[in-house]
Amino acid sequence: MIVAGLGCRRGCTAADLVAAVRLAERSAGVAAGALAAPRFKAHEAGLHAAAAALRLPLLLVEEEAMRAVQPRCPTRSDVALAATGLASVAEGAALAASGGRLVLPRVAVGGATCALAGALLPFPPGEGWGEGVLASERGTADAAQTKSCVCKGGASRPPHPDPLPEGEGEA
């Protein structure tokens, strides 16, 4: 699943966040299945409003998990580093929440940034959430819910569809 990692200035609007996600999706030619943001931004109303507008779950990523992936973030912001202690918020959130690799480095719209990351292989059976929403059902799900996720080594994983049927997705 592709995760859209978000960064934002204080008071950032949902409109800027949605525009950043849409720009990133268009640029990469993929659709996000979840949004991720650092837990320390949980109070930002724009994040919750953007998740509701996009009908995607908002995953709050622990700062420790974001610190762990900073060496894998190609973009560095001295402003973000001074404000948060993290040189790359959007990329860090996307990488930590997806458990995969960066698909698109951050893009910016107004006070919002968005980066995309995704897992390369389906999660092994029995790992992950198991109750994830299938992409075809996403439109009917209560996507405004916020989930806290912390997995192996402090990295986070988003909700994901059930594992692929046997024989599918194998090389």
C-alpha cells in the first residue's frame, strides 16, 4: 500500500494538505491508501479534515520511528529540523508508516508537504492489522478515524488489505 506522509506548518489548511496529496499522487502515478503524520501534529485540525476529505485513514507515527528512518530521507529542511528535530517530516512519516521505500520525495503546496512511500511486498499472513479496508471498500469506510501504529523496531505499518490469495503476487 502507498502511504502519503504529511508535514505541515502550524494551522495548515485541509485544502493545502489535500492539494499536496493530489499533486504527489499525480506526479508518481499512484493512489495513496493511507495518510501518515507525526504524532506531535495530532492536534492539527487540517490533518483530520484532509483525511476526512480524502476518505483515507490518518496514521499517527511516533517520533522515534520517524527518527529511525531519517537517514533514508533524501530531502532535508533546516526549517523543519529547527522546528521539529527532524530534517524530513513528510518523507519520514511515509517511510515509517509504510515499512517500505520512498516512491516520491516530498512535494510542497502552501504550508503542506507530502511524500509517498510503499511496501515492496505484501505483508506476511498473520502480520499487520488483518482488519484493513480493501481499496474497493475505502469509499464506504469511516476513513476519518485515526489509528496509532507502532510495529517492529518502532516503525509503523498502516492498515492493509488481507494478504493476497495463495499464488498471487509471487515471482
